[in-house]
Amino acid sequence: MSKFLDTIKHAIVEDDPDPKASTANPTNPEAKASNSAPASRESVPVVAPASAPYQALGEETEHVYKKILAKTDFQSTPVAATIHKYLDPLSAIPAMDERTKFKTAVVQAKAQEGLTQEKILATFDGLKVALQNEQESFAAAAGATKTQEITNRQKKVQEITDAITTKQQEISQLQQRLSQMSTELVAAQGKIQHAESQFTIAAQRRAVEIDQEKAKYVSLLQG
């Protein structure tokens, strides 16, 4: 896919300054590719070179990438099918370089089916729109999931936190009340103990006085 897309960019947007130079130079990668293997749809790489650095992110990311690629793949468009209709038969001509094959195929497609440069490039614009739609759909789904899975849980966590704070305030108030009641209890106990002590002393004193007074009267009565 990468070579095919590069071919489109160079063949449609730019003019080839010297098509023979690319085939004559043995160090040219495109020349080697065109001389060693026919340019068929099967030989076109599926993953563009720009995506290579992202492969290190793991299988899960690669899976997501492939799902996006499936919905934005130029090779799956009618325009690509039209190009390959005329391009694939040219794979049997090894002497023709890839760019020349592509230009020839586009000329034939234009003559037979009205395919133009504008239609080809507009297809890529359409793919960018499709990609943007995928991004917006994912953002909406992620937002809904965030509301359901995160925001709701955050609300519950906050409710529980508030309940704990309220209970802690109630506990603090109860502790203060307990402290106050304990102080009052100690004071009441002290008062009662003091009263009991004073009463005991007074009763003992009066008992002694009664005994003394009794003894006095006993003495008087016997005399």
C-alpha cells in the first residue's frame, strides 16, 4: 500500500524528471522493486511506513490500528479497484517501472471509465473525513463510557466521602458530648461522695452526743 500511495503522489502531483534514471540507478529502492517483482495488488504492502514506529506499542494498539485501517483503506475504495483493473495486467511487463505502469493504468482508466486525478485525490480526502468520523464516534463513545464507568463512580465515591465526613462530625459531636457528660458525672459523683461523707461524720457525731446525753440521764436517775 505504501508504494502504491507513493506512486500516486509522485505520478499525479509531480512530474517525473527522468523516468529512466530510476530504472538505471541500481541503488534506487524503487528500481530494485520494479525489476525484481511485478507491481500487483498482492505485492503492495498493507501498512504504511509512517505507522512502523507505533507497532512497538503492542498488539492491542495494533488491533485498534487495523480496525481504523479497515475503514479508511484506499485499496478498498472503488477508485483503487478501478486503478487495479488496469494496473494489475501490466504486472506481466517487467521492463516497465512502477510509475510508468501506474500512469499507463490511470490513462486507460480515464479513457475507459472517466477516472481523473481529481477523483483519485478526492478519495483520499474522503478517507480523511472517514477517519475524522471514526475519531468523533470514538470520542462520543469514550465520553459515554467515561460518564458511566468513571463519572458515576466518582459521584458515588464523593457521596460516600461526604457521608463519612458527616459521620465523623457526628462522632466528634458525640465525643464532645461524652466528654461533657463524663465531667458532669465525675462532678455529680464527687458531690454525692462529699454529701455522704458529711452525713456520716454528722451522724457519728450525733451518735456520740446521744450516748453522752443518755449516760448523763442514767447518772441522774440513779442518784
